[in-house]
Amino acid sequence: MDQTTPIHLARRRDRAHPGGQAKAWVAALVLLPLAVGGGALAGLKAGEAGWPLPAWFPASVSGLLVGRDAKPAAAADAPVLYYRDPDGKAAYALAPARTPDGRDYLPVHVGEDVDFEPRPAAAKEATANATYAAPPAVGRKILYYRNPMGLPDTSPVPRKDSMGMDYLPVYEGEAEDGNTVKISPGKVQRTGVRTERAERRVVSRPVRVPGTVTLDERRVTVVATRSDAYVDHVENVTTGDRVRKGQPLVHVYSPEINAAAAQLIANPGFDGARRRLQNLNVSEEVINEMERTRKVPMAITWSAPRDGLVLQRTAIEGMKAAAGDTLFRIGDISTMWVLAEVPEYDLGSVKVGQPVSVRVRSLPGRSFAGKVGLIYPQVNAQTRTTRVRVELPNPDGVLLPDMYADVEIGTGATKPVVAVPNDAIIDTGARQVVLVDKGEGRFEPREVKVGARGEGYTEIREGVQAGEQVVTAANFLIDAESNLKAALQSMAAPKPPTEPRAQAEEKPE
């Protein structure tokens, strides 16, 4: 008995009806495209209506159905980078904050603020979430359209550049001059831009130099005879002792002085004999004593001519002293000098009368105040320094000759001037530039004229006014943006027409 299977039956049917198989294939070819097209159209309509799609649906297909500009739902779950002002102002916070009128700051998630260049309002709205998108420029007047590459090329109507890129609209209030650089608020925050207000202040730069304590040359006295004499007796005074004015120092015998004294006694009232004793440096007290006692003393007493310190003693009992020989050298230390060695490059800032603070190494923690008394008119050829003299009062006598001292001279202006921090100055060598913050991410490079520097600030003589905000950090990055913009403008600037060459020679008549 033959075994019959379903396959055999189908083969028999096909042989019996040869046209049925062809009809089935035609129907399949017609119905399959219709089914696929209908399904795609239904999915597209569902995406436009905002119908939720199954979770197992492929992301690429769902994005195609919902729209190219749609954002994945997972973006809201991304970590928050920072919070920004809801009005688009340059105000940011790391934690949730509110505006003065009570509105919450808007969160900025990871991946939403990654553009380092300023973009038009339309591009910002396309990439920002609809919940915290910046308000559209509704009602704002378009002034003109600018080149998308930053070239100095504008158009009053929409147009495209040579590469097919649309010109960007510039709205009222956004127009910039040629020197202003505009940077997005996100880039300003990431680059660490900091600003500080230019203010009027006293800019002083102290000059710190070494010095030496010396005696006042006007307060040094020498004790000597004006005639040959013999030292009869020396008082108990040695080098380093402090003496008072009129204190006896030495007793000397001089034949010439004794002869003049005898003439004075023999001729009372004779003015010539008295004048001769005065010329021999005999004190008035000794002359009056001779006239009163009518006697000539064997030895004349020499006393201290001033208060001070015995700097030198050369008198020895029994010695012969020639006329003019120094017996004692006495210095008044109530006022001392400090000779400071100022380098040649700092000499221009030092003026007579400037305040000076002096500290000696033997008295730590104590300072002496004085003023510049004199600038010596000579530069040392070996050290390239000039001596500056400072007078210091020394009532308690702690300042001694030849002490080492640290001198600080207060140089600079005494009146307030416009000054900015030193970090705000971009010095190229040929010129100095300051970046002025004009608000809303706009910065203007300005060339300035600087003056004195000191204590972290620089005087601005021209270019910046008091109260303006200047950039003190990341200013080199902004300066690079400005140089790039200037380079693009110079490349696109039309060349000035050249003058036609003159005719070689005029035609002869």
C-alpha cells in the first residue's frame, strides 16, 4: 500500500492547478509593501502625536519616528553640572539657588553645555531642554546678519557664505564693535575668568637696600692745642666713655700760653694780651680766673667742648704735643646717619624727603623712622650703587657707629591714582594691554599706559577709568581669542586700492 504524505498531496494539487501558485506570489508581492508602508506611516503619526513607544523598540528607529531633534528621556537623569540664571544672565551656582524675585535657578546636565563658542539663539533652543530653554528672541529687532566664520562681512538680509553656511542674525543689543570679544558664559566659567574693579589707591614700591650707621660729620670735635705743649696730667677718661660738655680732659703746660698769661697780668686791661690767649684756644673761664687771682697757672686745663662719646684718646701723661696734634676726638651720637647703598636702577624713584624705615640687626623687632636727607651725586664704579643719607634721632644712644642696617625707602606716589592688579597687565614688550569686562561675556582689549608698580598693583595713567572691571585671571586665553579675531579681520579686510602708475613721460608737443 502506498504511503501518501501532505507533501505528495500538495504536489498533486499543483499539477492539477498550475496557475494557483503564480497568483499567490503576485498577491504576496502586492500586499507586503502595502503592509510595511502602512505600519511606517502609523508609527510616524504616533511619534508626531507624542505616543509612547514600547521600551523594546530600537532607539535608532524610535528617534527616526519621533524626530531628529528629540532628546532621549534619559538626559533628565544625567548628573547636574551647575545651575544657571533662568533669564540667561551670567550668574551661576554649584548648588540650587534662587533669583532675588524668588525663581529657581535652572539645572544644566552633563552634555548640555559643551559648546565652547557662542551660538545664535536658534541653535541654543535646539540643544537645550524645553523645560529650561532660554527665552526666544521674540519681538527683538534683527539689526543685520554676520558671517558665521567671524569675518567682518555683514548683510542686511539672510544669505549664505561661499561654503553654504547661513549668516547668523545679530539682534538689537547684541551688536559689538570691532575690538570686543564675546565668549559664552559656559566657557567663561570653565576657563576660570576672574575680574577686579579698578580703583584709586596709593601705589608705593618700597626700595629695600643695605646700609651702615655712621656719625654725623657735623657733630664730631677734636681736642688739640694751637702751640707746642707738654701733657702734665690726663683725667680718668678713656676711649668709649661718654663725656659732658665742660668736663676736664687733660692738663697741659705750654710756654707760649704762659708768656701770654704773664703779659695779661702785667698789663691789666690790655686787650692785646687777652686776644692772644683766645687765639691760643684758652677758654674764657681760664682767662677770667687769671685776671681774678692775678696768677699764672703752671698747667692749663682743657675741657670737653660738647656732649658725646670719646672716639679716640691719644693724650699720654708726659708726652710732648706739637701744635695741632689731636689729644681727644669726641662725637655727638644724639643724631646718627645711615648711609644706604641704592642700586642705579632704583635711583630714579628715590627723592629727598621720602620716609625711611631702618632696622638694625642687633635690635630685632625695633625700627627707626627717618627721612632721606641727601642723595650723593656720584655712582660707585665697582658696585654701581649710590649712597643715600638718612638722618635718625638717637636719644637713647642705642645706634652706634659702623652698625649694619636694613633700609626700606618708601617710594612711589603719595596721592591716590587709578591702579589695577599686576596680573591684569598683559605686557608684550612693545605695549601693555588690559582686558575690560563689559558684561554678558563681552571683553574689550585696551592699550594702556602704566606708571609706578608696588604692593601687587600697577598705576594706570591712561586707558582705564576707576570703577571698570578688568580681567585678572585667564586673560591670556581671552587675548588669544582677540588676536584670532583680529587676524581673521585683517585677512578679510579689503586691500586699499593702489594708485595708478604715472605716465613714464609726457608726450612732446
